[in-house]
Amino acid sequence: MKQIPTCLLRIEEQSLGEEQSMKRLSELADIREKAIKQGIFNSVKSFKEMDTNELMYSTIDFLIGTIFSKINNKSQESNYLSSYHFDLFLKLMVKMKLCVKETYRSTLYGTIEVGNYPKVPNRSQTKGILVDIQDRTFWIARLKDLIHSALLQLQTYILQCNTLGHSIDFSLNTYSLNFFELKSVFIGIDIQLLFHDLSEPFNESNDITNSPSSKSTRNEKSLSPPLRITRCKTMPKCYSSRTSLIEMTTKKSVVIPRANEKELVIVNVKGVKIIYRNDVPSNIQNIEREGNIIITSFKFCFIDDSDGKYNIFVPMTKIADFKKVNNNKSEHRRILEFNTKDNIYVKFSFLKNREERKSIFTALNSLVFVPPTSLEIFKLIESIPIKPISYYNVLDEFIRLGLNKSNSNWRVSRINDDYAFCPTYPREIIVPKEASDELLLEDGSFRSRQRIPVITYVSSKGSSIARCSQPLCGLTGRKCQADIELLKMITHGGPSHKLRILDSRPKANAVANIAMGGGYETEEDYPFATIEFESIDNIHVVREGWQKLCWYCMQLPEHYKTSQIINCNEIQQWWKIMLAIFASSIKMCRYLEAGESVLVHCTDGWDRTSQCCSLCEIMLDPFFRTIDGFIILIEKDWKSFGHKFMTRAGVGVHCPHSQYSPVFHQFIECVFILLQQYPTSFQYNEDFLIEIDDAVFCHNYGTFLFDTDCEREKYHVNERTPSLWSMIIENRELFTNHQYILSDNKLHLNGIPKFVLWEKYYFCNRKL
């Protein structure tokens, strides 16, 4: 079956005339007719019998039918106020909670006694009771008004989506995936239209652009789910339409983009030239393009005036640095250099006057370098009680691993219930059953930042993975009997009573830490353990290697062969860093399969430790190769154990700085390599990994805000910001690997995986 065009109001080529436009609309009508014949839109079933998907399909059919009639200037009552469409409208109102179910039933079936009058919930300005609820003409009049309002909302919304690089398809197979995006449009309809006097004419406003002075009809208390941000940075060549619809061409002003009702336009400067960008093929990096710079409270946007190929849309939190430069006095060019955290570098030229550049610079300063609680993500949800969803619970994982049995060697300690013992650890920690809280307190003084050895995973063999930070031996060679006893208990919890201590650092680095009060374990102090150094590079080496690889990939010509570049120095250096992570993780798997327990730590135990633990668990446990399992893995081994997401992503500070490093991205890239080699073993796909990786820098969700669970709870992040996981669960089909075969098998790696360059990540703009 053919698909409905990506945007109902979009004509892809500027040269399309009226005849071709009408041909497109005819095609749309044919598609709708075929869909109805195939039963996709079922108008026979009653409201009770219709499942959620059928209701979604019917709702969108109602909307498409209305718009189709409007475009063709056939908006008579018979075309869009049929009994079928009217019933669908009422079902939509019920589904959107704009009226209660009793209202729907009463209007359909006559004067039925209704105990629950049709109040409009969650709308403070409409606390009254709707009048003449049994009068069908009342709702027909309301439907007329709402159709007009919905048309205006939808036209603006679709243009904004395409202008901002978002993608919203009306494919017959993906209606349910777009439902939550469309819901945000419908909730924005002015609810007061339901209370207009029947004799009052509808006021059709032609002002439907989103300027700061425009009065929004959206309810400030309505909640719109965040749109999924893709890596798309292109837009259609132009927009054109008939009669009353919005037009957007090179000859007309650009519609100011806005991703949601809370996003405001701060600065809009026209006539700016982009004179260099490094994220396109090298042969077009110096091509000059003129356009507009638009700064909103969420994004930096460059809108190309010509064909849209040079459009740039960057979330504020993804901006690394920017500066003003005057490099050509003869031309009086004023330059603004612009860097993003994924190593994109762009130069803009302002030819008119310095005030335009100054306004851009000032706006960026006020929006980029701000504390996390001042980020716009916190302003999306205000004054609305949101019940936070917990995607990970220590007790649930404790039970899943079978550690709650009477003969278990482990227990859950609440010594950190108020985060006073260790602010960077979770509230509840898994420790040996024999270990008292007093022993844990004593050991806290011996481990860096009180990050004592705790259990993060127990294999099917009974052997465990414990994690911690470095011991504070110092120059005096300090020892701690409590630490020795705790590690003995962890050792005895496994079947072989053997312990492998894997220090992720190069030994030279571990020795250097002694002078700063740190250190490492010795077999003399821990005779029951074997100590090994894994030589995984620190955050500074990772940052430099990643930057060099990104810069190399950006300098490649338009046509290249992966086989010709795979042996270049930049790629090999990056692979060398990842090799050490894979080698250590595979070693952990082999020890655990042999019944030996493993203790992993680096310096603080929140970077390399998280990488190795989580990668090992993915190989051993098929649960972590599912969508739900991977979410739990990140919540458990990264977030709850204090990986510094915000610090490593450089939120609110100039980047790169000493603590900025793509440690989490490196782990995601390791998972991508495993996915390429074992495509049937993973439930999630490549887009799933990219979505998570982008969210760390973009912060369109609160999922990766702050460095610890302690801070997230302090600032009520779960209650005040949208969740990335909720979006993924709602759009599960988008992130599902259709080659996946459910299995309980482990990933038995006979050696180091073969390196695969992540082209979709490093060459995301390659098709410009």
C-alpha cells in the first residue's frame, strides 16, 4: 500500500503547480478509500468494542477527512459533520479527557440519567458544568469550532516539525507511533470553544505564526509529550500551498520554529552567511550559504535560504563553546565561531553590523552556560502533579537474580538510605549477608569517596561482580582489616572461593595515585585474591582519541570506502582504547563462568568500572540485551552508581574541559559493535543506541540530568521533567530489532570482536 505523503500540507518541489497539487490530493483520497475498504478504519464497532489502535486509526481518519475537505474548499457540513465523524469526534474528546465517558454516551443515546455530569478535568478555567448536554446540536456547533481550531494548530505544528528537522509521517502503518505527537496538538486546542454561545460566530484568525507577541491558545497546564529528536538536519526545499494555508518559500519569511508550547523565540537574525562547517563532505565545507539564525529557549537554528541542505538545529545543551572573531578587516567581516559537543565546528559571517552578532552572542551566553535547574527542560512540566515511574528497583533486581532465597549469601543494606554514607551510591546496596552495617561504615573510610565494594551482579554459576573505588593506601601503605574481611565474604559467596581483582587502570597510573593518597591492592594484603591491571585509558585519553576520530571522519571526501580508511591512525587509536575495554570485559565473563568472583574498580569507580561491568553483563545475561533490560542496566550500573553524566557531558560550562569525556558514548559504541556481530541476539536496534547516546548531550529529557541519584531526588527530576524511557517504551516498535530471536544463550566470544566503524554516527550528514 502506498504511503500518505510525509506532510499533508507539504509540496516537495517549488515548481509544483495547481494541477500537480490536485493530483497529490487525489492520491491522498485514493489511499484513504483503500484503507477504509481494507477495514483499517472501522466505523461499525461501538465505542466499547474498539481497541486503542482502532480508535487511533479512526481519529486520524476523521482528521485527514476534515483537512482534505478543507484543502479542496469543500467544507460543507455534509463532508465533515457526518454522523460517523461526529461520533469519532466525541470518542476523541473522551480519549483526550476533554469530556468524560458519560457525556459521550448521553449524547449518543438520548436522555439517559447520568450521575457524573460532563465536567472537563484538569482544566482550571472550566470548572463549570456543560449545559444542555443532551442536545446533539450543542456538540455539533462545538465540533465546527474545534475543527477550525484543529486545522490551524495542525498546519502550524507540521510546518514547525519539518522546519526543526523532526519527522512526522502519516503512514498507514505508523499511526499509533505518531498518536502521542498528534495528541499534543489536539490538547492545544482552546477548550473555551466548548463554552461559546451558540449564536456567537467562530473567529477565524489568520495569525498562526509563533512569534513572541502572538497570543498562544494553548492551556499552560496542558502536558505535551516531547518530540523525538532525530539526527536529521535537513528540510524540504520549500513549502507552498493553496488559498488560506501557510506558505514558506525562499521569497517569504521563515516560520519561526517551536518544538513545544513552552519554547520561545529569543533572537531572529536574517542575512547571516555560513562560511564553513566541518560536518559535511570536505568538497563542500567552504561553500557559503545565506540564511537566518534563530535562537529559541531550546535550540540554535540556522535556516538555509536556498534548498535547506545547510540547516542546523542544535539543542542548547549540546553547544560546547562559541566566540567572536574579526579576521578580515578589508571585508569588515564579523565572524562567530561555533562548536558542538560532538565536535561539529561552524563559522558564521555577519556583514551588516556588529549588533546582530552581539545579540546572538548575548543570547547564547544566557542560555548555554546556566546551572542545570535553569535548563528549559524544567519548564516543560509546571504545576502538574506527575507520578514518577521507576524503571529500576534494587529489590526487583535482587529477586530477578534469585538472591532472595533462604540459602542466599547476599542481603540488601539500607545503610545509605539518606545518602549520608555515600552520596554517589544508590540508597540500597547488595552486600554479603555476613557483613554488618558497622563493618561497612568502617570500610568506608578506606575506599575513595566511601565507595565500598558492593555487588552489582550475580551470575547463574553463583559467582559475583563487585565494584568499588580505589583503596586509600597512600605513601604510608595503609591497610584496613574491615576491607579485607568484606572482600573475603564476597569471595566465599562464589562457588570456587576465588577472587579476581581487576584494576581497570594502567599500573603506572595506579602507582602515581599513591602520591595523592590513593593506591591499589596487593596480593600480600589480600592473599585470597589475584590482582590484575587492565590498562584501560583514562577520560583524558578517551576525549582526545574521540575528537581526533571525529575530525578525521569530517575531513573525508564525499565518496570514500571504509576499507581504505579503516587502518588510518585515528581509527586505530580509538579502536586500541576500546580493545582494552573488550579484553577486560571478556576476561570477566570467563572468570565468572569458571565460578570465580570478580572485583572491578578504577580510580573512583564510576567510569571504566561502569563500562566493564555493564558490557560483561550484556554478554552473560540475555535480559540486558532486551529493551527493558538495557534500560535497567543503565539505571543500575551507570545512574545509580554515580556515573557523572552531567559533568562528562559538560552541561552549563565551556567545553572541552578537564572532566568532559565521552565515556558513556564509548560504552554505547561497544554495544553497537556487539550488535553488528550478533544481530539476532539483541532486541534493540541501532536507532535505539543513537537515541540514548544523543539524549545524554541534548537533554530533551531529564533522564541524564545531574551526576547522582541523590541530586536527582533533591531536585525532583522524575517529577519535573519528561523521561527518555517513557518515550522509548511508547515507541517501542521504532527501536525493535526485527532480526531478534529470543534466547537464553550467552554471547560466547572466542576473541576480541571485529572492529566496525559506526558510520551512522560519524557520518550522519554524509548525504548532504
